Amino acid sequence: MTKDKNLKTTSDFYKERVSTGQKVSMINLGCARNTVDSQTIVSNLKRKGHLISDLENADVAIVNTCAFIDEAKKESIDMIADLLELKKEGKLKKVIVAGCLAQRYHKELAKEFDGIDAIIGAQKLDKNAIPSNTYLTPKHYAYVKISESCYNRCSFCIIPKIKGKFTSRTIESVVDEVRQLDEQGVKEINIIGQDITAYGMDLYHELSLARLLKEIVKVTQNIQWIRLLYAFPAHVTDELIDVMASEEKICKYIDVPLQHISDNLLLSMNRNITKQGTFDLMDKFRAKMPQGSLRTTFIVGMPGETEENFTELIQFVKDYRFEKVGTFLYSREEGTVAYDMADQVPDKIKRERMKQVMQIQQDISAEIQQSYIGRTLKVLIDEKQNEEGFYIGRSEYDAPEVDGIVYVGSDKVLKPGDFIDVKISDAYEYDLVGEVV
Ligand code: SF4
């Protein structure tokens, strides 16, 4: 991790930059992992007597940025520019930039933007951390981050360089947090990290997610859904699949970014798995959880991706019929191994390939969505009734904020956090519609 006197640590920042009593607005960009970091910042600020407010009434704005791909960087930079404009207009006193973009480009940000009051880098994770008691998510679900940074070194990815050393929290610390969430009445927890399946490699010297999950299940009463986000295929063990299949509370859903299927690409991406290994893993998942839902992502246009490699990917998407697929264009990131690779794929081809994958997946998704019609699903209500008279919820096959929703018709009054059985009567591209049974 970069050491630089201009880059503040979080404790410097609390001491120097925000006077007690100032109203602080936290703007969170990027993924759920950032949400957890923002929660920690907000918790610490509250503990030190600061008031948290919306942007309109704030003295200080903190933006937690993302630097994963170009699009995310642009969103972060636009937000910084907007906040500095508000400062110029006298509507804000201070603008603080935190997170991955700040860690990676702190020198450039300081040079390009006049008026940033502090730039704070990526946060370190204390493996025994006392859990944050401020959650930026609705009361009935939460993200539980079990590790920081990444154990892997995918050739296209800058995250491990930005985030530093891979660190797992202890089992005790995670279980304490889950117990606390359970006591607060939370109904669903989402286990997150860059690669949750590498959990424990640093602390316990073995893949320990299955063991952690067994301990988590023991302390849950209110929590009925435990969801696994961001698994690394090479680290998904048989034991983990068995625990998922046998523990009722673990959602039969996994977000497992596969990135590609061609052996050439899996090798150049440094994914530590082969095409056959990927087939075996998917087959095991389907065999143990036939009704389960698989979310994956693919990268198209990685350097050296030939037409033939791409055809393999298309075939794989057709054959394995994933419930949810996200596709990214390869983004050439300075400081990564792939940056200097030969045979960079022209942008136009990347875009065409992405379009092709998405078109194929669209038809598959539509068929899968139709297959839910007539089925009864357990649904967690996320939002109260909208103007059209529907409550908004999700089944265990949909993660909050990324997947689809279920529109629920009900004569009974429902509230966020309620679990109910819903008979599905209609299906859209991503969303379902149904009535309480
Ligand atoms: S698993 Fe690979 S792509 Fe994901 S964060 Fe780690 S290094 Fe990056």
C-alpha cells in the first residue's frame, strides 16, 4: 500500500479534519464492500460526537470512492467535482475523499482538484474489530465483511494492490457481529469480501468459510437468510457446497465470478482453475442444489481473447444457463500484469462481444423467469406498499441491490422485514409478480 505523507490515515482525518458538532454527509459509491467501510466511518464519527446528515444540510461531505473500472472511476470523479462545486458556492465547508480511488490516485487528485480538504486511503481491517453499530442498509438486512483485500492475483485486477495485504477477521469477531445483528432483528445477512472463499487462509492457514458458516448458523434466530457474495471458483470446496446445501438458512444462491471459460484465458487471467475444473464445480452446485441460483460475471476482450476463445465462452453461457450474468469489458488498468500483455483487443470488438453475451443471456433469463410462474416462493419484504398497491420484496434467489425484485400483492398489511409466501403469477426480464398465499 502506498505510503505518502499527503495520504491521511482515518485516525489523522478524525483528529484534524472534522470539528466535533459538524454535520457530516456520507456518500457511498461502488460495491457493498464500500458500504461496509462507509458504515465504519459513520460509526466512528458518531462515536466522536459528529452529527450525520443528508448532503443538503451538511457542513462536511465525505465521498467513499470506487476505482474498479473506468466507469466507476468516472462516477467517483464526477461526484468529487459536484461536491467541490457545492463548496465553491458556500453550501459545504469541507470535502473529504476516501476509498479506492483516493488510495490509488491520491497524488493526481490533489493536483487536479483544488479544494479537497483531505484524501484518506483504503481502510485497514482490524481482525478483531468491534463490529460497527451503524448500518447504512435497511434495518432488516446487513452486509457482513469477513475479510479485507484479496488473496488472489488476477492479472487484470488492481484491487489487491489498492487494498494491501489480505486480512481475515477472526471467527469470534464475525460471529459476535452476527449475534449483535440477530439481536437487533435483522433477517438477512450478506457475507462479503473480495473473495470470501479464501476466508481464513491468513489466520487459520486453510480455507475456512464452511467452518465460519457453521458457527454463524448457531447464533442466528431472527436471521433466516445467509447469503454468500463473491466466491472465487478455485476456492469453492466440496465442504462449502455441502454446508450450503444442508443448512436451511444459507440461501441457495451464490455469486461466483467465473470471468471466462477458455483455458487460455483462465491461465492468462491467473484464475487457478481450468475449463474442466469450472464444469465440475458448476455440475456439483447444480447436483446439490437443483433449485439454486447462480450469479456470475464474465470479462470480454481480455488481451489475447481470440474468436475461438470467445466462441467457447458463448457456448458455455448457452450450455450452463446461469440465472444471472453480468458482463464487463476488459478495462486496461495501469499497474496490472495484463496491462502490458500483447494482443489487446480493439474496443469495437469488445463491445460487440459484450452485446452478444448479453443478448444470449437475455433469452435464457427470460425462460428462467417464466419458469417461476406458478411456484410459491418465500419472499422477504424490502419496501412498503407503492402507489400501485404492491409491496417490494425478494426471494432467496435475489441479492439486495443487484438482482431482481418481487412485486407482492397483499390484502394483509406487510412491513419491511416480514417473510411471506408468494405465489408467482407473472414474470418480467428481471422481476417477478405474485400474490401472498
Ligand atoms: S478475485 Fe481476482 S478479480 Fe476479484 S478482487 Fe481478487 S484479484 Fe481482483
